Amino acid sequence: MDGMNYAPVFQGNAEKVVKPGEFRFSVIGLDHGHIYAMVNGLLEAGAEIVAVADSDAAKAEDFCKRYPGAVVSTEQEILSDKTIQLITSAIRPDKRVALGLKAMGSGKHFFCDKPGMLKMEDIGKVREGCKATGKKYMVYFGERIHVEGAVFVQDMIDKGLFGKIVTITILAPHRLNPSTRPDWFFDPDKNGGILNDIGSHQVEQLLSYTHSEHAEVRYSAAGNMHTPDHPRFQDFGEAVIDTDSGASCYVRVDWFTPDGLGAWGDGRVFIVGTKATCEIRKYINVGTDSNGDHIFFTDSEGEHHYQVTGKVGFRFFGQFIRDCLDGTDNAMTEDHVLESMRLAIESSDKARILGGLR
């Protein structure tokens, strides 16, 4: 019911890509609940969790109860441990780049929650850090890599079943649950605007589904339409983006999921290709099925409906682990991560201020 605590667990048999003890990781920063999703994915792929550090001791203790393999530690102890290959983090967004640079400087790869950075200058810092250390700075774009319906459609696209992608529409509503949110969540200086925060998921999908390396923001807008207690917060945003592959995309993000919906958001993706079209209903099929991962696909052969929960898995995590060990880029390239964040930041920075509360 709350996207902040969305933490999928694969219902099938996840492939272990490493032997016990071959890939060790620790966690620094528990500010966002996505950390549990990130840890689940790594553990399912065979990684070993070692330790956790957070400024809130109670949070760290609760984390260890959930993951008994972890012990409470400190940031410095974790960074100094040469047996740890990866730092995973959901520390407050404005602190992620600094921590990532520290992690890479200590000889570790870094995997953080989205948004992976908040300012344009952060992109250059991360790129230089990766170049200087040879380590990876990965961002958790969970709305594609951790949704089986989204992974299933990626495979269909890669097999050529859509032909050339013409346009994509992404609708990404979320439930706000304001009483559960920390103060920093409503501060754009600490969390970014809505098109950077939620929107980073969507622009990453656009680049992936269209096989694009670069895109341009043609239009973006955001505003506070109905959150009077937090006047600087943005609860609605939209953007139009064109890609170097020739496809266009419209993105809408908002915090207006009604309390009556049986999921934290009715996330949908509409794809039009020259050979086929589809809709992904990610988290629920409203009024029909409380499960997500529904794909409605139409091609020259007819109409097709797939429901793929437990049938696809989340291969990103295994690929990322092997990339860290093998020096490959099969999960996601550095350029892809940074272009996704550049588009999200640019969409946010250039957004026209909409009506509503000012």
C-alpha cells in the first residue's frame, strides 16, 4: 500500500550467480524503504550481507532482525573492510553522491536508491569517480528492473516483437501517505523535485525500451496542486521527451493515488511499435485482479494477455553482481545510468511551474 516499502521477493527459484562468500556487501543508510528491495534482490542472486550502518541505531537493529546475516557497524568500519565488494545505500538523496565517491574511493562498488544524484554537477563528479577508481556507481531503477511485467516486455522488445518503437506513454501515480514520510522527503533540496525523484524511474524505462543512448527534454512541468502543508513540495509532474532512436515519450508522475486503490500506485506503460502495441499494468489490474504484472499485447496474430508474476524473475541483480566481479556491463552501463539521471534532473530543473498552490 506504500511504494516507499515496496520490496519484491521473487516467487520462483532465483538463480544464484555466485558461491557462498564470493560476493559480500554491506549497507550504509536506511533513510528510504527501497533499501529492503535492493537487499532482497542481491540476496536472491547469492550475495552475502555483512553489516549495516545508520545514524538511527533502532533502524539498524531492526534491519538486522530482518536480515540476520548482518551486524550493526559504522560507516568507517564498513568502508575500511577490504572483504566487502559493494556498498548498498538508501541514504537521504542529497547525501548519495558524497557517499558513493567515498565508497568507490575505498575500493568498493556503489549501489544506491533513486534518485542517484540531484544536480547536474553531480553527474560529472560520478563519472570522474568511476573513471578514477574503476568502480561502478549503480542506481536502483526499481520500476523496470524489479517488476516482472516490465522485464517481460523488455524481452519482447529485444526479440523484435514490437518492430520499431514509435512512442511510449508512462503513467506513474504514487500514494503519498504524508504521515509516514520524513521531513526531508518534502524538501526538494534534499529529495529533488518529483520529476527527478519518481521521474528518474520513467526516463530510465524510456531509454531501455527504445534502445536509446541519448534523449532530449522537449517540455516539462511540475507543481504543488494539493499539498498545502508543504508548499515547496511537488505533487504532480509531466514531461515530453524525444530519443535519438526516433521514439517520443510522455511521462506523468503524481502523488494522487486514492486510498481505495489496493496498491500503492496504478503504474502503467503504453508502448506503440510498428508491429505491435501493449499496455503493462504493473501493480494491479483495477477492479479485476489485485496482482500486477499484467501485459495486454496486440499484434498481427491477435490479442494476448499475459500475467507473469513468478515466471520471469529479476535478472538485473545477478547480472550486476557478475558485472562487479567480471568488469562487464550486462546489467546497465555507466552511460545509461548517467543519461537517465541527466534527463531526470534536466526535466526537473527546466519544469514550468503549474497552477495550484504557489
